[in-house]
Amino acid sequence: MTQAIHSFTHRQYQEHPEDVLSTWISWRAAMPVALVIIVRTTGGAVRRPGALMAVAADGRAAGYISGGCIDADVILQAQRCLAEGKPARLTYGAGSPFLDLPLPCGGAIEVCILPEPDESLFANCHARLLARKPAMLSLTETGRDFIYHPKLRLRIAGRGADPLALARLARASGIETTLYLPGGPDMRIAENDGHENLIALGSASELPPVRDDAWSAFVMMFHDADREDGLLEDALAGDAFFVGAVGSARTHAARCDRLRQRGISEASIQRIHGPVGLVPSMRDASMLAVSVLSQVVAEYHKRHSSLFTRTALVLLAAGKSSRFARGDKLLSDFQGRKLIDHAATSLPDDTAAARIAIVPAPSGDRGARLAEAGWTVTPNPDAATGLASSLRCGVRAITASPDIDHVMILLADMPAIPTAHLRRLQMAVLSGHPAAMTLSGGRLSPPAIFSRSAFESLTALQGDSGGRELFQSLQDGASISLDPAYAFDIDTVTDLQLAEESAHV
């Protein structure tokens, strides 16, 4: 009991996995430290699956699992696991053996306690997050993958009360914030407020060269066209998930016209949230700050709730099955389902920017099955000319959308591609590679993913090219290995029979 009471005096309510893992690494130098991870939840749980808590042998804890209703017991259970050297899976709430610890929300929380977690696995996760790269944990103890995104960063440029109020609120929320001010009284006020990341802006032609990453937001709070146009142009050249600007609807329309005159593309201009803020016409700086930060946070979670939020999936299902001796191969039975249904259910739990299925014209039963599975069916009248024509159809269908950064190419006759492999391909481009392809048995093949910079080249492919030559021409493309047992495709009846036999071995 003394140990349990002791633990409450050493609690750190850290939220982001980067911070929890930093503490875990630090504490491990002095004593054993367990990691607790939420495996799954039902109902109104406070934290989502993947949330972490570090618990040291002396009862110190970093991170949290719930709103306080079970954390004390989780700490005690983690200390017990450390003492015994054995992991544990525990359920709280509905279906739990801990009848004295009900969850007020009526749901359930399942956690896994790892007294001796794989140090290299979690250290690599931490290193990726520190490097502003997404990380994926595949834990055998939990039987599932967990995806983590880098922390939200915010850049604010402006003059007067508005940027100062937004910076105060963001810093109080634990968000790393950089404030750009033109000097003078605003700079002195910011210094007195304790802002450390302060940058003095020079003239409108002397902007600091910055390229935001995909986990950064930029908010422009000037009312000065000479300054704001250059700042916005600079921000739009980066990968910021959010670019916002203050002002009325009329002001924003004039702003957009000026950017067009500067040669900024319409797709880039459409990225700007203007007038910025969830609540329109906020007149007070403090209320405007709440409105703007709420919108930034909402967009951050919407864009990064899934790895594939800004990726379009293009499923190529227009082939003639000319080598298959028993009719349409994609409508043949494989493992109790039609072959086409396996690829059609790729990434069932992930939100993708679009799901485009390319089928023959007329689409027939293939199109009907894919439409029922939630795909936007696009017939390809030129399917007989080769695979590249279907690839062109898919890419052209998504190019106009400014919300799509990547395209993932899937083949309908590859029924065994693991979800984890598709996530690794996505992780590669989110980490900065322009493209990623599957490498199996020494051969590059789909599934593959390309960044928007390659869209134009993809639409120029001819014949049966599936993008391999384009991939090899790119600098720093990533080859993601896949066991040949999963990388097979079905072209002939013999292929289908061998795949069925292998599946039952």
C-alpha cells in the first residue's frame, strides 16, 4: 500500500508517445520500467488504442490510460509484472473480472503490460518520432499494429494582439510554436510572455526560408497584403497540413486573386483556410485564438486519423483474364470468396482519401461487386491496350483533388497482400521517399505507392508498364520487402490451384 501511495506523487500526464517513450528511456537507466499499451477499447474510452504509459519499479508513472478511474490499478499491476517478469493482458469495464473497477462510460479498456519490452523496437519508434517521421509498432503480444504521428507544430506570423493570443493558447496546450513578428512592441510583449521560438521578420522580400512538414500548421495573422502574400506563397510551397489566414470573406477573395497573379496554382490556393477559424467573425483576439486553434487541431486529427487519409487507393481490375482457362479469374473462388473480393477489402479499417477501381467497359459483375464494397468504379474502354491505360485512368481520376498527396496501386489478382505491408509502403512515403514498391523474390512489383510529384509521369505510361521503370528512375525510392508467400498473383488456373494448396499447408 505504501508503494501505491508513493506512485501518486510521481505522476506525469504525458500524452504523446514521443514524450512517454522519452521518459521510459530515461528511467530505464536507473531501474526496470514497464510499458503499458491500450490494445483496444469499446464505448467512450478516454484514450485511443496505442496510448502508452511507462511505469517504473518504484511506482513512478508517465502517461495515462483513462480519466483516472483505473490508472492506479494499472500501475499496481505493472509493478507486479515487473516483479514477476511476466507480461499481462487485462480488461477493465465490460467483461472485466475487476468488478470493483467499473468504467463510468460503460465501455471496456483492454491493456497489455510489457515488463521487458523490446528495447530496439520502442527505441526505433521514439527515434522516428523525434525525426518527425511516422512510426508503426507491430507487437506480437497484442496481435495488431499501432501507428503514431509526429507532434503538431504551429507557425504563426502576424502583428498585434491576434498572433500573441494564439501563441499563448498554443503554448499552454503543449504545442511547439514558432512566432514570427515584425519587431517593435509585439516582440517585447512576446519576450515578456516567455515565448522562446521568436523570429523577427524583416522586409516583405526577406522571408525566412521554411518548408513545413506534413505535421505542421501555418497561420497568417497579418492584415498587410505586402507581407501576407509572400508568407502564404512560402507556406504553400511546403507540406503543411494546414495553412490559414485571417480576414473577411471579401479579404480572402482578394487575397486569392493576388496569389493567382503571382502564379500560384488553384489547387494550392484551395489549401488556404480563409477566413480561418471554426467560429466566424470573432472580434476579440482571445476568442479568435480559441476558434483558430480548434480548427487546426480538428484538421490535424482528421488528416492523421489514418495513414491513408491523403492517399488514394487505385485498384486495377480491368485485365482480360486471357491466360485463365476457366472464364473470369477475378470471379473465381479462392479461399471461400471470389478472388476479386480479397483485394476489394484491402485496408478495411483505414480511411483513404479515395478508393478508385478500374474495371473493363462494360463493368459487369466485377464493377457490381466492387461498388458494393465501397469503391468508385471507373470503366476503362482502353483496357485491352495494357495495364498502363488502367493506371492512367486511376491517376487522372484523382489528380484534380488538392487533398490527395499519394496514390497506392493495387492489383485485383493479388489476394494475399497483408495490411501491414500496405502500411509499410505508406510509411515510406510519409517518411520522405517519393515512391515505394514491393520487393519480393528479387523482383519489384505492385503494390506500389507514388507521391503527387510523380502523377504526371504515371499518366504518360504506355503498354503493360506498372510503374517499375518510373520507380527506378526516381531518386531515393524505397523497396519494401515482402515474403513471396504473400506476393503471388493469379494468372492461370494452375496459379489458383497452387495458391489454394499453399493456403491450406
